Amino acid sequence: MRTWLRRRWRSATTVAVIAAVVAAAGIWWWSSEPPPHTTEDYTIGTGGPEPADLDARLYIPDVTPAPAVLLSHGFGGTKDTVTEQAEKLAAAGFVVLTYTARGFGASTGTIHLNAPEYEVADASALLDHLAERDEVLSDGDGDPRVAAVGGSYGGALSLLLAGYDDRVDAVVSSITWNNLADALFPNAAKTSDEVPPSGEPSTDPDESAPGGVFKRAWAGIFYATGLAGGPPGQPMPGLDPACGRWAPEVCEAYGRIASTGRLDDATRTLLDKSSPSSILDRITAPTLLVQGQADTLFGLDQADANAAGITGAPVRVAWFGGGHDATGTPSDLDRVDGLSVEWLDHYLRDTGTAPDDSFSFTRIGGVNSSRADLATIGLSAPRYPGLGGSEDPVNLPLSTGPQTIASPPGGTPAAISSVPALGALSSLASSRFTQDIPGQFAVFETEPLADQTDIVGTPTVSVRAASPNGEAVLFLKLYDVDPSGTTTLPAGLIAPVRLTGLPTDLGEADPVELTLPGIVHRVEAGHTLRVVVATADQSFAGPTEPVQYMVDVSGELTLPTTVGAPLPSTDAAWFVALVVLAVGLPLIALTAWVIARIRHRRRDRTVAAEHVDTPLVVSGLRKVYADGFVAVDGVDYSVERGQVVGLLGPNGAGKTTSLRVLMGLLQPTDGEIRVFGHRVTPGAPVLSRLGALVEGPGLLPHLSGMDNLRLYWRSTGRPEADAHFDRVVEIADLGERIHRKVRKYSHGMKQRIAIAQAMLGLPELLVLDEPTDGLDPPQIAAMRRVLHDYASEGRAVLVSSHLLAEVEQTCTHVVVMSRGRVVGAGKVADVIGGGSGQRLEDAFLELVE
């Protein structure tokens, strides 16, 4: 009767949970089913100095005519890489034209980096094509109602197109650049020496133009991407292997800057033409700028400059937790998608109220264990404050004092602060990942912060430097250091700086204000901030000649702050689903609690007097899983004091299921297990007399063996005196090795520490799952001594194993299982004949067949 009720209660709870989830899923499906659309694939020819055929695809919604979106892909992509975004926009009712830019995929032509007379002219030709389509809403003859949308390479193109073609009605530009020269040659020092000269620039490649530090790793990735064109690893026939699908002038420019690490005047002129900074004052289309906080390629400063440069149209700025180094979390991407559709709906359809100029950004709120990735919180401020923040900045005094640092010969070894496309990983990593090289960096720290501080924008610090050659290339980093010393470099971002005109004596150096990367980062109270000034980094090109600098900081570290209000969900369907779950799950939990209390009151609390001194008695144990699989069927055996009993059987014999029931992790279908006469149930107090090692101990490699034992025992909440550390170490024969780091242990030593962990508190019954797995014969013999010593003082040990020879060497008694049943039990010598070698293997095979 109890078994039937248990199944009914379990079924009722399961059905209720499934009903709530299905209701939520049904609401989501109903609200998110996209309207039907069709697609057409074709080629669109363009003219100009280098005609090209562009591989295109048109998404046509069910209801037309409709406003159009020209959707451009990122560098190295094709029309297929934006399929998901195009489908979302088509589902929202827009005609969407995607295409592969010249020089990529099936499109012809060469790559000119969004040059006005090439890629921008191509995009204008695509607007001409949209104007001819009957499905596209028109604003006049040859003027389609259209938005330019794109990310990275496509984001810059969208801005450039809006500046050159006034038919663009709205822009959504994501994770892109303002000035490509400044993005590839960043300089955290904004001094007059770095302002480009006025007048017509020189075309002499040998004449150096002002510039920062060459972003070598990212530029190399771009260059390699442009070399490809056919199948992976195979350049297209007929292409110059040195340039691939790059236009000759761009290829030559890369050759110059990659060889010298310097930005020459001719290259700056070339890159300026491909930069939105050259036309921002012409843009009249309302523009949404979305920039990533995890972006070592195009930082928040690039979007900030774009926002400042657009003066003739409404502008809204949004930051999110992704970028070129991370995709961003689903909630973050949903927020950005919602902003984009809201922007396009209003400015293309004239629906809804005009979007305000509020500013939204993302803060990392921890780790989402269900997805094993970062959890983020969307925040909103009334207006975009710029990189200086909207609140009074926080000024923190820094430790000061001259320090000498060395720039290595050839620029190597160099620190690894970030890796292109993986930089955001360092936001979770300690200094083991963002490793600075000894002798190559100076450190300046704040005192521990008294209050929690949210950094939103670009911190600043003033630095003085001296150099024997009058110039210095430095890399600034801002670390968050917790009380244990663990360091975090937010998003892996660093600030390169090239200083010129420096004195040889630090006492004569003027302070230079340096701007660190724009970040959104919470610093907890008690943490310190560490400013590191380094001389070399793997991702950048620095000096090749060895040189030493003197550096110091002056003044304070200034932190920008902006207070943001948490953003609610904008998806009504998910809100309804949340209500369903919020109401339903508490009711389910309450019902489960009431049932548990009833079952707890009815639980068998009797003690079998005849077994009160017997460590373990298993009677008629049977376990059947929900799919009908019988894992254990009528198992009977016992473990007496002083015995080391081996639970022997091949994989699938039912050993692990038996142990899980023994530890109260599973409920048996029938039968029972008694420990010292008490029936075992989940949470039964008698389980405190049992120590177990099942499926690994989870040792921390950076701690010593003793520290691991102490940490484990503290987690139990029991008094330290009850652990009997000294006695456990003695029984396990760990000696002085107990104080060595676990990462230095052999496999056998780790197993012995794991067993010592199970021995803590000297439980009267020790349960071990495969304790000799992977050990060699001498180690197995040592393990036998440990287990026999433990059992010799009136305790008992149960060992699970699938290896006959190990049970023979380790145990005094054996219980042999096969296919969920006991097929033999007794003393080892009686059950397996006391032999060894092949005869034992044959005997075992006979038992389990």
C-alpha cells in the first residue's frame, strides 16, 4: 500500500511540474511563432571602378509592401552568416536584403575595407535594387523605405552608407569602429603630439604619421581572413598568394604596417576613408549604436566617438556584455534585439512612441549554473553619459614611487593579457591567465575599498615616464584584486600607450593623463584595485630593441560611475509564463512538503534489536527504475565488524545502485537496508555513522592534502575535535606527504587522501567505490594494509570493485553480484577458491555468466 501511494504522490508531483513547464512553453510558442516568409537567391551586379557580382538573398514577409532592411555581415562572413538575424527581421514584418560583400564567398571583386567608391557604392546599388521591388514600401521614385543594419564590418558600412546616401531612413550599427586607424593603433595618451597634422597628408610610405600601438594579433586575423576565398585552407585559383582577395593598395598598406609596427601617413589616409568618422556629420538618419563590453577589437570608445560625431539625427547608445570576444548571454541578446526592433518599428513604420535617448548597459551578475556561462543584469540610465559617467567620479589614492621596467629584446617574452576572440575569458580568470612577466611591469595599488563601487566608463590615471631614447610603449591594466589575492582583468581589456618626447630623468617628466579601457565592472568592498604598467604584450607590436623605462603615477585613480535601474523583461509572453511558474511552483513545493511530512511521520522508526551491533544488513533489496529496468533484484548480504567486504561484479551488475540506496540517495522499490539496526532512508540520522567515497573526492589541487581534509570537515559543520585528523593520517599512512600540494601527488596518493577524507570522524562503516581503480600491485597492497588497519579496531569496510584480483588482495569477504542478483557470498578464499591468475578469472566468469 505504501509503495502504491509513493508512486501516486511522485506521479502527481511530476505531472504538476510538467504541466507548468508545458504551459510556459506553449505560451512562448504561441507568442513567438514567426509570420511566414519566402526567400529568393540571386546575383546583383554593381558598377564603379571595379564592377562586382554580389551573391544576394531577399526575405519577403507574408504582408507587403513593407519597409526594408539592408542587412550587412561582419568581416569574413557571407549572406548565410546573418540568416538567423534576417529571419527574425522578416518575422517582424520587414523585407530583408542580405548579401555577401565583395571579396567574400561567392561574390566577386576584391576587399577595399568599406571604401566609399567600392563597398559603400555597392550598398547604394542595393538600395537601387530595393527601390525596384514591388514588395518594398517606397518614399518616392527610387527611394525605398529602408534601414541599414549590420555588425562590425557591416556596422561601419551601415554608418558610411547613411553618410553617403540620404535615402537611408534608420541605422542600427553594432560592435563597430569610429576610426579604423585609431582602432588598430590605439593610444591611451591623448596629447597634442598625437593629433594628425592638418593639410594634405604625405603619400610617402616612409614618412611616419602619428599613431598608437599596432594591434598586431587582430590585424593579422583580418589579413589571413582576406587571403582565403575558396575552400578552407585553399586560396582561389589565380589570386596572388601574398594578397589573396585583398585590393592591392590595402595589401600593400598591411605589408608596411606589419613590417614596421608603425602607422604611416598613406595608410592613415586609406583607413580614414573607410571610417565612419569621416562622414558622421552628414548622417541624418536616426541611429542606434550597440557596442560590446567584451571587445578587445573595437572598444566602447569607438561607439562613444560615433555618438559624439552624429549631430544631425537622434542617437541612442546601448552596451551589452558581448562583442568580438564573446557572444553575450541570451538575456543580453534579447534586450539588444528588442531595442533594434523598437527602433526600426518607429522610424520605418511610424509605430509606437519615439524611442527616448536612454542608455542601457550590462553588468555581470555571477555565473549561471544551468548554462555554465555568465549571468548578466540589464541596467538603464535616463541618458547616455559618455565614458566619463553620469555621477560624481570616485577618486582613489594610489601607492606611488619610481619603478624601473624593462622592454625585452624582440618584444618577447610578452604578457598574455587577452587573446583575440577569447579576451572575455580573462574576466573569469585569475592572474594565471593574465600573466605579467617579472621585470616588465610596475604595480600601483589602492587601499581596500570601503564600499562597493560600480565602474561604468573609462577610468583615468596620470603617469610619468622617462626613457633613454625619448619614447616609450606601455600597456596599462586595471586589475580587481580580492582579499585572497586573486586578480581579475575585466574583459581582458588593456590600454596601449605610445609616449614621445620623454626626458631621460623621471624627475623632469610631466604627468600624462591616460585613459584606461571602457568597462562595466563591480568592485566589491574589501577589494583593491591594481594599476599595472607593463612593457610588452603578445597582442601588440612593441619595440624590438631592449630598453628600460622609469615610471611612476601621480595623483589618484579616477573611476567613472553611472547608476542604472534594472531593466524588466519586455517579452509579455515570458512574463505570463513567469507568472504561471511563480504561482504554480510554490504550490507544487508546498504540496511536496506536506507529502514529505506525512511520509516522514509514517516512516518506519523501529530498530531491529538483532542487528543493533551489525554495521550493515541488506534484506530483499530491489530497485526498479521508471523505465522498467531492474537494477537490483532480491539482494541479501551483511557486513560485520572487523570485515573488509568486497562488493564484486562487472559493470551493470547493480553495485552502484546498491550503494546509492545504502547512502540514502535512492529509495528502494522493495526490501530494506539497515545500518546498526536502523532502517536507511534519505536523511536518516544513522547515516552519520557512515563514511563514503563514491564517484571521486573533488580534491582541490592547489591546496595541500591536510588543507583539503580540513576544508571538507569544516563543510560538515561538526567540531574540529571530532575529525580525528591525526588518527586518520596515521591509519592512511600519509606521513609528511599530507602537507604537500595535491597537484604533486601520484594517483595512488590521491586515492589514499580520498579514503582518508571518507575516514574523517572515524565512522563505524566505511563505504568505498572502486578505491583501487588505476593502482598498480604495490599500491593495491598498500591500500589493503590501510583498509585492514581501519577495520581491525571494530569498524567495517565495504569496497565496490569490478576487478577480481583487486578484491582478492584487498578484502576478507566478498559478495559477488551479476545482473542485479547475488551469485555468491562469503570469505574470499571460500568464494573464489583461494587461487590466483587465470584460474580466478575463469571462476569469476563462471559466476557472472
